[in-house]
Amino acid sequence: MKGIRTLLACVFAVVILGLSTAGPVYAGEKAASEETVVSSVNINKADAKELASVLHNIGKSKAESIVKYREEHGPFTSKKQLLNIKGIGESTLEKNEALITL
């Protein structure tokens, strides 16, 4: 009987310790998700810096190519026109399609 009490006391202590350390971990994860901001970018108005900061797999060089293409060919009328820019393929377009506005 004494052995069962000791075992139950140990299990109880482990559970209490586990619960007390789990609180801050969950709070930290929740705070991180609250900071997540999803934004979009108008490819007909944004400068290279904004394009590079919002779009996935688009760095400074590709962003400058987007702006240059826009200046040479006029405003984009379709998101698919981005495929005409060297270095931007179907995969990149698919990853960014929801972020792009015209």
C-alpha cells in the first residue's frame, strides 16, 4: 500500500511539473502566430524593394527585372506575363499567385 502511494505521488509530481513548464511554450507559439502577416503586392505599382520583400523566391535582381519589364512593356494585364521574365517559372508563379494583384 505504501508503495502505491509513493508511486502515485511521483506520478502526480511529474504531471504537475510537466504542466507548469508547458504553459510558456504554448504562449510563445501563440505569440509567434499572431505576428504572421500576409500581404499582397500590386505588380503594376510596387517598386523592386517591395516586390522582393513580399514575393517568395524573388530577390532584388528578379524584382528589378519585373520593374524593368513593366517599364518596357506597360502594365501587366495578367499574372502569367511574369513568366516572360528570365528566372521566373511556373513554380515561382504558383507560390506567389495569391500574393500578386494587378
